[in-house]
Amino acid sequence: MNKLISYCFLLMVLSGMLSSCEPAIEKNIGNSFVLMSRDNMAITMTDNVNIVGKDTLFSSLKDTVIQSIGVYRSGLSSEYPEINLKVKIDSVLLKSMIVQANDPLVPDVQKPSAVLTYKGAMMLPSACYKFGQEVKISSGQRIGTVSLTLYKSKFAKLKNTKIFLPIAIDTLSVTGFNRSKSLSIVQMVNGMKYQKN
């Protein structure tokens, strides 16, 4: 009888301990970090560019708001507080990759494929876009959208087929970021049709 009472008491204690742990487990599962939603991505710009005589009608192209670049909150939680942070154009890595890819002293066969991606590439000129530094991940949400508007009338004039824009989390603006995932290199692909009328 005493053993049965002891077992019951032990079960009650364990049950209380487990139930007291449940809210903590539900509240935060895994590490919570802020990171760019993708390391690399390609966005194709499509439109018809009319050519009348010797004139290309670039001015008829409308600006495009790009909403597919995001900042992501990792981890699982029962509560997601609002996060406000900043992003920036971080050209250091991209410029380094372009220099390596185009180095005439190193044969292409000796260059890694990740570097050769940037052979003949260029960074998207600042005159071709409007960039918003402020990003908000709303309460209860996992992703915040980076504000980027592409000026198609200027973008369509670029002759290069490899155009990139490096967007990074401003690590001074937020705590708990993932440094290895704080940069997204976005390729802007010119998929426009140039047609004579």
C-alpha cells in the first residue's frame, strides 16, 4: 500500500513538472534569427520595348515594384513580436567576385563555378532603382518585404546580360541575426522584347 501511494505521489510530481515545462516549450522552439530569405535569386523583367524608326521608346516603360525579396525570422514561437530593421546595398563581396571572375591572369578552368557566374557581370547602377532601407516584420508574421522599385526605362538600356544587386541586413540595426545568411545577391534578368513597329 505504501509503495502504491509512493508511485502515485511520484506520478503527480512528474505530471506537474511536465505541465510546467509545456508553456516554455510552446513559447520558443529553436533559435530565433533574422536572415535574408534567399542567398541568391533571379528576377526576370518582362515587357515590350517598341522601336520606331531609329528611336527606342524607353520612356513608355513603367516602373516596377519588386516584392519577392524578403527578410525572414527563423525559429518557432507562440508569439512573434514586431521587428524593425534596416537593409543596405553591400557591394564588397559582389565586386570581389566580379574581379576574380574577370582576372586575366587566372585561366577560367582554375576558377570555381561560383566565381565564373560573375564573369562579365556588373552591379545594377543606382540610377536604375529606388531602394528602401526600412523593413518591418509585423507582429505574428515571419517575413518582411524589402522595398525595391526598378526603373524599367533605365534598366532596359543596359546591354549587359549579367546584372546583380547585393542586398544585406544592416547588422547594426538588429540583434539575433544570422551572419552567414545576411546577404542576398539578386540577379536582374532582362527578359524584355525589343520590337520594331
